[in-house]
Amino acid sequence: MNKDTVINHYEQSIEWVQSLTDVTDEKWRRAIADGKWSIAEIIAHLVSWDEFILHDRLKEFWNDRPLPQGPDVHEMNQQSAQMARKEVKSETIRRFVAVRTELLQEMKKIKASRWNESFLIGQTELTLLSYFEGLIQHDIHHMHQIKEVLSLEST
């Protein structure tokens, strides 16, 4: 994996989420499985994480001190899920596209050589590549969930 792979994934993820505009509101709001989130809630929580990375991580990576641990995951996910339940589908998709586009623009500005430099989050040593590799796996996990539920419903 390299910078181009990361950039490519983020560009494709924007197109993919935009394609969800065609999903009916009923499917958008229905839990993907018992005890699981809806598509709306999944996409909204990706927005929250992108905002966190954009505003609280990206500019801090190489300031020569360990980054603080991230936010309370459960709390952040709950807040984003609540927001998704209140807003219309087009607004959730618009927010995803806007923040991910901004994040993508910032990522493109980072020199290729910096993507392999180490930094610390708490006691954990990472590189930008390894950090984004984890985020991409998280995206892919949720994309598979959504694709699966949509393909089951179309058969």
C-alpha cells in the first residue's frame, strides 16, 4: 500500500457513497441486521471519523509529541447515529462527500516521503500509511455490510 492506493480508495469511496442516493428511504433507515445500525447510521459514523481525522489528527502527526488517544468510540458513534436518524439521506451523503473531499485534499498535500515517517498515538508507533490502512479496512468492512444487505434485498 502506498499514498496513491490510499488516495484512490478515498476517491472511490466518495463515488460509492454517492451511489447510495438511489437507495430507498426504507432501506436507508432499516437496520442491516438485528442489533446493527442502518445504512444511514453507518455512513454518518464514517463522517464523524473523517472529521476527527481532518481536524484532530492530520495536522498533529509530526509535531514530535505523542498524539492523545482518540475520542470515546462508543460516545462518538452514538452521537453520529443519533444525527443520522434525524437528517435526510441527501444531507448525510452531502456531509460524507464534503468532509471526505476535504480530507482527500489535505492528504494529497502530504509529500510521499512523509507517509512512511513514524509518529506515536499514545504508546503505539504508526506511519501515515499504516494509520490509513486501518481506516481503509474499516471502510471496506462497512461497505461489504451495506453491499451485502442491498444485494440480498434486490434478489
